[in-house]
Amino acid sequence: MQPFAYSEPTTLAKATGAAAANADSRYLAGGQSLIAAMKLGLSAPAELVDLARLPELRGIKVEGNGAALTVGAMTPHAEVAASMEVGARIAALAALAGGIGDRQVRNRGTLGGSLANDDPAADYPAAVLGLAATVNTNKRQIAADDFFKGLFETALAPGELIMSVTFPVPKKAAYRKFRNPASRFALVGVFVAQTAQGPRVAVTGAGSRGVFRVKSMEQALARDWSAKALESILVPASELQSDLHASAEYRAHLVGVLAQRAVAEA
Ligand SMILES: Cc1cc2nc3c(=O)[nH]c(=O)nc-3n(C[C@H](O)[C@H](O)[C@H](O)COP(=O)(O)OP(=O)(O)OC[C@H]3O[C@@H](n4cnc5c(N)ncnc54)[C@H](O)[C@@H]3O)c2cc1C
């Protein structure tokens, strides 16, 4: 690992100021991806700006008389999984958080870190896109449809800090994933939701450019919200990734199966 400077600011202004002052700095959340990348030499920031002492980045708030939930960027997965507010309003989100990695990862890993990292097999991007959530940064609000830009690539500008994510409460929702038995990342994960704007279907783990929506499934569900409505819809394997874990054809099959199961569960 390369040597690096470390700061632990106690105000947001100091955190964003430190990041702005050093183009080679990185925010540190739970370190679940970043520290591993640094150990492997894949990332060599000159400075880590630790977000641990910023209480305004943590916690879960019910907004608009229960119409939405706002989850702080530094909220660990375990807290989302155990939250009564999340369980009562978006049970699929609590279940998704509870299915991330193992106990240690869930206690250290954070919502903001997961989204900023944008691993193509991560679970949260499917919920953020499937629920049409809004990513709130220190500079702006970014709609989920505009946030994910490709593999490990987001709309965040250098130094831009994710503060929280606002999830509208759906009429119904469910998440199903076929997990890699070693890492528990999604080989394929499908989040389905009946939202105020209609059905949404978001797929993680499968796309060659990261998380994506399946508009053909959304249109079918708008006509008939049932697992049967999805039976004949195929996601083309040519748009999916193949790797040592699974072929694109197998992933395409899983998208269909998991989408149907998620709709049935929702
Ligand atoms: C063994 C293992 C298994 C895992 N299994 C799963 C799984 O099944 N499903 C899944 O979804 N994930 C899984 N993960 C990933 C994990 O859930 C973390 O969410 C992810 O690694 C990000 O970690 P972190 O929150 O600690 O962020 P860090 O590693 O600290 O940061 C990651 C990146 O995000 C940036 N960043 C962090 N916070 C912010 C912020 N607020 N604003 C802007 N940028 C920010 C950092 O600068 C860095 O570039 C796994 C990880 C491990 C190690």
C-alpha cells in the first residue's frame, strides 16, 4: 500500500474542503472496498478523508408523512436491515440490506460507499434504481436514472459527497438475488416495485454496463402485475456479461426467473 495522509474532519465543511483541496483525496466510509483496492494497488489516494465523525451523514428519517425514507450515506447496511421504519415501509429494502455480504461487511459497509463505488454486482444500486430514489449530495439532487453511468462509474463529480438517499415508499416491492456463494454479491439481482409512476424493474449483477432497467418488463407489469405477465419476456444475453461465475445466457435466464419470483413475492 502507498503512504497516504489521513484526516478525520468533524464538520461537513471541513470534509468537503479537504476533498476540494486535494484532487488525489478520497472519502473513506467503512473501507470495505476502498481499503481492499488500496491494498491491491488498484487505488492510491494521496489522502483519505474519513467520514466517520459526521453524525449528519447517519440515520434514517421518515419524510412527508411516511411517503419517503431518507437514509444517511454513512448508515451501515446492518442498521438499514434492522430498522423498524424501513421494515414497515419498504420491507424489500431492509431485506436487501440484510442480504449484503456477511455480518462484518454489513456492520462496516455503508449506503453511500456502495453507491459511490458502483460495483456492477452490488445490491443497493438495484433498489435505488428500482424505487426511483434520489441521491442527495452536498451540491445537488441526482435522480437514480441519472446517477449510474457504467461499471464503477457514477454521475458524482470529483470531491462530491453523497449525503443521503431518499427512497419514495412504493405500493409494493421485492428484491430477489441469486448470490455468489463466496462473496454474496449478486450474480444477478432483480428489484421490482410498483411505484406512483408505475412499475419499475432494475437488474444488478448482470449488465455489461452495470445496473439497468428492463422497460419491456415494466410495460408488461403496467398491463398486468403478475409473474405470468413476465413469462415470455427475455432479456437479450448479448447485453449481459459473461465471466468465470456465469455465462451471459445463464444470467439472462436468471433475470427472467428472479423477476417473476420478485413480482410474486411483492
Ligand atoms: C467480503 C465482501 C462481501 C461483500 N458483499 C456484498 C454484497 O453481497 N452485496 C453488496 O451490495 N455489496 C457487498 N460488498 C460491498 C459492501 O457492501 C460495501 O458497501 C462496499 O464495499 C462499499 O464499502 P464502504 O461503504 O465501506 O465504502 P468505502 O470502501 O469506504 O468507499 C468506497 C468508495 O466510495 C467512496 N465514498 C464512500 N462514501 C462516500 C460518500 N458518502 N460520498 C461520496 N463518495 C463516497 C470512497 O471514496 C470510495 O471510492 C461486499 C464487500 C466485501 C468486502
